[in-house]
Amino acid sequence: MKALIPAAGLGSRFLPVTRVIPKEMLPIGAKPALELIVEEAKAAGAEEIVIVISPGKELIREYFKDDPSISFELQTEQKGLGHAVFCAAERFRDEKECVLVLLGDALVSGCQASSEMVAMSKANNGAGVIGLERVPEEMVSRYGIVKLDDSDSKAPQITDIVEKPSVEEAPSDMAVAGRYLLDPQIFKLLADQKTGYGGEIQLTDAIRRLLEKKKVLGYVYPGKRHDIGNPKGYFKTLEAMNVNG
């Protein structure tokens, strides 16, 4: 299995520190957050990992230079998550199995999220899986929100997905939470994906098209997703993961 970690965001909410240190390299205890995400991918069975970085994030490449399982692709323009994922498309051109995508600014505690998603996929004929968490109604406009057919409680199927909907438009309160296991067809869909919310190429929009072709299940975390992409979320993460200092 191969994994993809988008880590090309500018980290503007962490300025000025991100002029020098990528937000993904901020420490969680003695390790950078990104190393914890790499470890999660490997624990789930990923033998090759592609990290997408942007200019100015060479510290990430330097940190992982001695790990032969990790390679890099460059996103030179900030065109959204979907574009960041597509920047690595050539690396997955001949891939047959689902690709594990782990966002570089999200950690999950309280469960082995990626490993459990892979197990769910294997138990369901290699179906795609997206990690989910329930969010308060007033927060649905911050996330990709899915509609679930939960007639099979052990393997609920995602039937729709919308990027940052209003409360009135949201199909549920189930939010996409930083982990995806996606059929490699997603790269072909991203190749001609039109811009969406915020004028960016949204991964959510390509997944919505993927749902017409492939079965994608929802895995509701028994643990907790942590957003380390902003100072408030980062310090909450340190507290939740019992990191001192």
C-alpha cells in the first residue's frame, strides 16, 4: 500500500514562526507532528509514502532524507487540497489498491485511525473509506460533510459529500476528519476537476464524483481528531495528548 501526505499549506495562521518552521514540523513532545503521521501510515501498512510540500518547506525533506520509504512532490501554487493531492498523481499512476491520504495538519488520538480504516476496507472487498467525526451543527460550515446510508451499521456507505455547506444545506453533522482511503481513480477525476468552494480545487468535489463509480464507506472515529493547523488547535492537541512543556 502507498500513502500520500499533503503538507504544502503555507501555515499563515502560525506566522511568524512558519517563516522558518513548517507547521507540520511543530513538536508534539519530542517528535514533529509529521513524524507521528508518517508512523501512523506505516503502522497501517504503507510501504511507500509521498509527501507533498511547497517551496520553503525543505526542512521536511531534510528531516526525512534518511528514510528510503519517503519521497517528495512539490506543489508550487496554492490551489487547494485537491490540487495538492493531484501534484503526486504520477506516483500513483499504476496503483490498483486504494491510496491512504493523511492530512499533514491533523492528528487522531484514542484509536489507530488509519489501521482501522484499512481493516474496514479489507473486510469490504477493498472499498474506499473516509474517516469521520460528528461535529456541532454550528460548525458544519467548516468541513466537508457527508450523507451516510447507515443501514449497515458496521459498514455505513457514504452517498453524498459537500464541502463547507451552510447549516441548511448540510446533509448531516458527520464531518470528514483528515484521513482518506481512496480508489486511485481519484487522480483521474482531479485531472479535470473544476474549481469549487473558495475558488480552489477541492478534494471533496472529486470524491463526490468518485461516489458515482466506487463504493466509499464512512468510518466514525472512536477517538478524536486534532487540528494542529492553528495555534488554538495545536495547544489543545498538546493538552489532549498529555504533552508537557
